Amino acid sequence: MRYQINLFLFLLLASMLVVACTDLATLRSSQPIAPVRDYETLLAGNLDADYVGDENCLKSCHVHDKIYVDFKHSIHGDQISEDTGLPLVNCESCHGPGSMAVEQAAEQKICDFKTLLPITEIPAQAQSMLCLRCHSAASTPNLNSWSSSVHALNDVSCLDCHKLHKGPQQKVSRHEQEVLCTGCHKQVKAEFSQFSHHPVPEHKMACTDCHDPHLSMNRSSLKGVTSKALCTRCHMEYQGPFVYEHADVTEECTNCHQAHGSPNDPLLEVSQPFLCMQCHAGHQGSSSPQGTLDNLSMKKAFYTRCTDCHSSIHGTDVPSVHGRGSFLSR
């Protein structure tokens, strides 16, 4: 009987492993590198078509569309060349030349959109290249390393976050960031649901207050070299330097705190006193005649917060009662 149960468990685990490996293999598959000419053609659009301008495109199909009105009032649609008076960015800047798309629109009342650039069907990296043709590193410095960013490497394109046809505001608002970012970052969404958390769900903070979505050279795309350099932009009282420092918190706040949320207040990795006891031995307290800790000492050891006595755990300039700051102002 035991042998049959073990055999059943083995077969079950083996089948789960096969399914998992199959799913992982289908998540991302390597694609052969095409000739450069193919990519140039892809981004240039149909080489047999000519540019006809917005008016010819819009009067055929999209003259009454709300997306045209929103785009016209956006930062892209509002850009006009001082020399020619023509828009610097128009429909054909992204969709490619449209003469073949509209040549029969007057008679058939239909746009041959298949001759335009299939933006929604091309790879995410190619979608981003459409934007990078104008938003290069020279004109938009925060995109200088976009191609090596964690978003680009995971098939996230500019158009996943920037909706060019949905209103004049062509970037995600601070109120929308939490929903957009946690759509992929499920673990972070769960952390923000903890008892103690940064007020991102309440829209008092936004993800971009701490992270650069286009790429930072720092870990986790942080806007600070270290977590302390970032956190002390708001928590300036902990910036220091102090005469008496707590060595573990001079560079990384995340040694003790979780960045997004925690069940322990305030954002602690582990509740007190157990967080401090990971580095510091607990106080011995008084002992009974038998040499064991009495009940009162046990309560002090496990039910008292270290910060009730050691109030300046981030650092202090004030000596303790013993004439030094090693106890961080008891």
C-alpha cells in the first residue's frame, strides 16, 4: 500500500514538472534575427505608398473620431514647425505612408488599413523603436538605456504605458500608476495590501516617486544610489550624518524595513524585539535562585519593544547616560 502511494506521488510530481517545463518554454521563445533591411522596412511602412498628410487620411475615415480630437490637443498633435506650419508629428509618423490606404476610400467608403504599419502586431521592441526614432538618447536623456532596461527585456513597449489616442494626457497619471504597475507586479500589489504600507494605493505616492520606469543604473531601477539616499528625500530626519551612528542603517534602510508594505509597523521586516535580536543579544534580566529567568524577565525579553528605551535607533548626536552614544539615547 505504501509503495503504491509513493508511486502515485512520484508520477503526480513528474507530470506537474513536465507541464511546468512546457509552460515555461512557451512563455518566451527565441526568434531568429532578421536582416537589417527587414527591420528598416518594418518601421518605414509600405515602401510603395506615399505620404498624403493628415487631411487626406482624416477626411476619408477618421474626421469625426474622438481619437483624432484627443490627439490634436495632445503634446504630439500640438507640435507645429515654425518654418512650414505643418505638424511635426502626425498620423503617418507612426502608421507609415497612407496613400494606398485611402486611394479607394472615396468610392468604397472604407480604409485599406492593411497597407499601414501593423503596430499592434509587431514585436514590443519594434513598437518602442517607432518612438525612439524621435525620442532618442539625445532628445530624451532618460531613454539612453531603455533597450537594456528590465521592461524592454520583458517585452514591454512604450505603448503599453503611453496611450497616444486616449486623451491629451499621453502618459499615465499618478492616480493610474498603481493600477498599471501592479497589473504586472503582483507581489508588490500584495505587499501594498499589508497593514503597514507606503500610501501608494491611497494615491499620496506614485511608483515613479521611487522608481524610474525607463531604467536606472541602480538596482530595482531606484532613483537613489542606495535605499537610504532615496528614503531620506522624504524622511530627512534620518539622513545624518550622526556623531553616534547605528552601523546597520548608514546605507540601506531595507536592512530593517520592507519597501512596499509589511504586517509590522512601521514597515519592519520582523516585529520587535526579534528584529533587533537578529544582531543583538537580548538582555539577561534577573534570575531565579535556580539560575533560570523569572517570568518578569521573560516578559521583558519578548513583549517589550527595544525602541521604548533605545529611542534614537537611526543615530544620534546626544551621548547616553554612560557618556557615549553606543546605546543610542536610552
